[in-house]
Amino acid sequence: MKDYVGKAADVRNRINLLLKEKGLSQNSVAGGDTPTQKRLNSQLSHGSNISLDTVLRVLDACPDVSADWLLRGVGEMYRATSPAVSASVTGANSVTGKNATVIGQQTAVLSETFVRDMLAEKDKQIQTLLQLMAK
């Protein structure tokens, strides 16, 4: 028989570790809802059973976190970003915590902006070549 009490305690510990690392309070995960905050406090600080609602709220508050890591302790805490984003930023895989999401989002925007600028420049070059050929 599996040790579900121990596994539940491990999930609780991972949630608390995650909230601490990201600087999130139970109230922020609860969205300011007092009954939800009280339930989170009971589950995370006083050993009550972790509910599905709590797990979903934590995952919603931390979309960059791996559900496998949170629930099973398998793999890395943070989900891998797309290969294009990771490859374009040196050391991006070593960034953790609340800044990882911001950096990933900014990198995606910068990459898209860069590609658009490059395409615009190429379009100008093509137009110049077409004008030269038309002469």
C-alpha cells in the first residue's frame, strides 16, 4: 500500500517551497477571497488535506511551474520554455523564481520584434533591388 499521507505532506512542502521562492502569499493565491485564504492556511500550515481547488489555484498563480513536479516531485520545478526562446537567451535555463516568467515573456516579445524588424529590412532590400532591375 502506498504512503499517501507522506505523499500529501510532500505536495504540501513543495507548495510551500514554491510560494516562498516566488514571494507569493496564501492570500494572493486565494485571490483575496477570505474563506479560500483560510482554507489554504489550514491546508498548507496546519496539515489539512490538500484539495484539488488548492492545487489548481497554485498552478494558476504559477503557470511556469510543472504540475508533475508539484504533484509527484518528478522533474524540474519549472516547465521548460520553448526551444526557440531558451536557445536565444544565454543562461535562460538557469533563471528561476518569479523572474523566470518575466524573462521568458520579454524574450518572446523581443524575438518576435527582432524577426519583424529583420523582415522589414529584407523587404526594403528587395524593393531596392526590384527598382534597380526595372531601370
